[in-house]
Amino acid sequence: MTRKKSDTVASKYIEAVSGAEFAVQWKISSPWPPATILFEYWLDQKKVGGRYCKQELYKRPAYIYLMEGARTVVNGQEFVHKFAFAALDVGTRCWICTRMDHQLIKDLKGMGEITVKAWFVKNLQTLTTVDHSLSNRLKEVGKIPEKALKGCMLSHQTSLRAPQVSGNAASQASREFLDPEREPFATYTFKYRSRDVLKSLLIIPRTPSPVPLEQRDIDTLTAEEMREVLCQQRVRDEASQPVKQERGVKREHARARSSTYTDDSSDEVSFVSASKRHREHYRTTVDEDGTEAIDLT
């Protein structure tokens, strides 16, 4: 029976935190699988190790295993290099099409994924343990030109910690695949990104804009927030005060003004100033001395 690829492949986004260590955990429970399972681990599409889950372990209620890092063997002693996230070092290095840059493009193309593949296997044969080390391809890529990330939603890369002595005995084994095509029966891919990138991809909700303090329910404000509201109100009141004073001056201009002058004949002449519209309604008379008088009653 041929399985659809969509039935055997699953992917999920996870958050990557700079400098944080991570591990991969799998759990097997009843109904038990029909054979031993080989799990292989891939970081950024580069294989870093594998683990057998043998059938004799299926007797427990559930079998759980935590893969914390890649393993190496030196003089028969097993060491573990824990998995960790590292932020990409983006710079403005001049883009030159060299062999190194072609390798960088290839590395970036496979970056941003943690993959676990699972196969059914049989006929495990224990082998003599030999020393082995990790491939140099697992090193961090170093400084990346900004242009190389154009169109890529990448923020981090995976890295390996310094080796630590493992509490497990080093062992190796050969096997046969049940599937003649050697196709995994399950592939799990975890796409790791920073929180900001996950927000831009709408994988996690964006942080909502805070509601202005003056629009919030007064009962929900803290003492500090109340002081902030009062301070803002005071600033607005002080800013509006000159405007009110200016309006008051303009109103004063509309009022009547009077002045008294003395001419060369020592006669006092009083002038009452008002707007033309009001003055037209007053009665004006001139006496025998030629003095003009305005009746304001």
C-alpha cells in the first residue's frame, strides 16, 4: 500500500531564543509499533545523529526519550554536544560571488529547520564501537551579508555546545530497513524563528497597541497612571491659557475708549471713541462756541 506524503509529514513553527538550549523528545505508547524504530536528527538539513528505540522497550506503559545533543566518541568515551540557538550575525560585507559565498547560499537555503525522521528497521547487529567526530559542516556560518537574507524570514541558526561527558555507554549497530525504498514512515519538521518573525508571519498574535490612559476606565488605573493623566491634563491647560488671554484682549478692543486733549486755545475737547456702528445712533450738537457734543443717553 502506498502512503501519501501528506500522511507522513508534519511541520510546526517554534520560537527560537538566542543562546537558549533545546532538545527533541519523542514518546511511544500502546498500541506498540510493529518493529524497532530508528530516529534520525537533522539540524538545518544536516544530519547530527540517530537513536534506536528497540522493541524490548515497548513493555513499559510508555517509552520517552530526550535527545539533548549530538554525540561523538573519543577513545571509546561518548560525549554530548548540546543543541542551542544562535542569532544570525548580519553585516554589510561586500557581496562577492566566490566559492565561499556559494556555500553560504546553500547553507542559508537549508537553514531554519529541525527535522526528525523515523524508519522501521530490523535485524540490528551490534558493531565494535569506533571513534567518530562531527562534520565541520555543523559550524556556525559566521557573518552574513544583508543582501543574502533578502526575501528570507530567517533570524537564527542552530549550534552545538562544547562537548560534555555522556552518562551513556557508546554503542553502534547495523540494521535493515523494512521499507525497500528506505522512505521514512514519519517526518517531523520544526521551523524555528524569533518572536518578531513569528509575529510578522502571523503565527502568533501581534502585540496590540496600548489603550491611551484617558480612554481607560478610571477604576483600572494605578496610582502612577492617575498621576500621569493629571500631568497630561495640566500641560494641556497651561498650553491653552495664552489663547484665552489673547481672546480677552481682543474683547477689550471692542469697548468704547475716551481721551481728552487741550488745544492751543486752552479749551478742552473730549473725544469718545466707539465703533462706527454704535456712533451712528448718537445725537450730535454744536453750541455757540463751536464745541461739538455727543449725546450718549
